[in-house]
Amino acid sequence: MIRLQDISRHFVIGDNTVHALDRVSLHITAGEYVAVMGPSGSGKSTLLNVIGLLDRPDDGRYLLDGEDTTTMDEVRLAGFRRRHIGFVFQSFHLVPRLSAAANVELPMVLAGIPAEQRRRRTTAALEAVGLTDRAGHRPEQLSGGQRQRVAVARATIMGPAVLLADEPTGNLDTASGMEVMALLETLNGDGLTLILVTHDASLGGRARRMVKLLDGRVESDERLSTGPESTP
């Protein structure tokens, strides 16, 4: 599903060139659960942005579902991203003035989906994350864990094949964080490809595959015997 071939991304800062990604090659198949780890500055966020089609590589090829995304123009790239990829961020990124239901519904509004269909899908999505009774609440009226569950519902409402989670428990207490991880792992169990960026080794160890980055390169790529089904 995801194939990165010698992907490089460079940034010029003053007189220096920073090699955020340096000839990275990865193949992630449909339904995998992959943790991307590494120290600050290792290239984790840049890799996530490239996979999420939020940033373009300077060199290399990125094939998503067999399509070469590096040759797409911005309009086609945006549509491809909307159809294939969902995002969950550490800071939730919910619209403060909108209710939980309206936040979940927003991607469908932008996609021009009819109102009745939006309402049905929003209701089902909120039920799936256990927030039916919070549908009318704005983000400020929700706990951190509830906000992140709204963010997960919004990220998956369009039925993406890939979910990118960037430090999804970073702003949560331990109990709320585990609830969110359980939700993400349930989605993965249902066939969604899950790519988790984290600095937390205990979270990374829950995945079935761990990719470690260092100085913009893949330092290691290993299959793990552990996984959500074997994690207490």
C-alpha cells in the first residue's frame, strides 16, 4: 500500500542544509500497525508529513495504493489525501466553536456529502467512539480523552485506508491515553492501516512493527512479537 523509495527531504536553515530524511525506503502493507520512533530531530514528523501527503520529498518516489504521488499536482494530491488518509494529532485540532458532532461532520461538508447522509454517518461515528451523549458539546466542554476520541471519529469519517497518529496520547493522562490507544487498535483490527509516531517506548512496543529513525535515516526496522492482542 505504502512504498517509499529513496525518499529525501532537505531544509536550508541559514548557511546549513538539514537532511530531515536521507534516502528513506519503506514498504508498509495494508492493515499493518507500525510505530515510528526516534529522538527529537530524527525525521519522524517529516516522514509522517510525507506519508500524509502534507509535504513533498525533494528526491525519491512515494507510491500510495499503486499511484505515484510525487507526480501529482496539488489539486489531485489534495483529493487523494482526502480519500486515503486520516490524521490524529497530539493537540486534537478541533474547531472550538463547533460541537463534537459538527467537528466530526466537517470533512463530509467539505467533500459535499448530502446533509442526511452526513447526519447518519456522524451519529454512527460518535457511537463507535462512545460519545453519543456528547454530540452537542463543544471541545471546551469535553475532557482531553473525549476530545481525542472526537478527533479519531473525524479522522476516520471519510473511510481512509491509512490513519496517521502523531503522539496521540501526548496531552492525555495515562487512563485516557490507554482508552485512545485501545480505540486506535480496534480500528487497526478492523483493517485500518495504523502508523503511530511516538517517543514513548511502551506505546511503540504495542505495535507489530517498529521503525526507528536516526538523523533522517532508517536505523532499524523490526517485526515485534507483541501487539494489542497480547498487551495487558
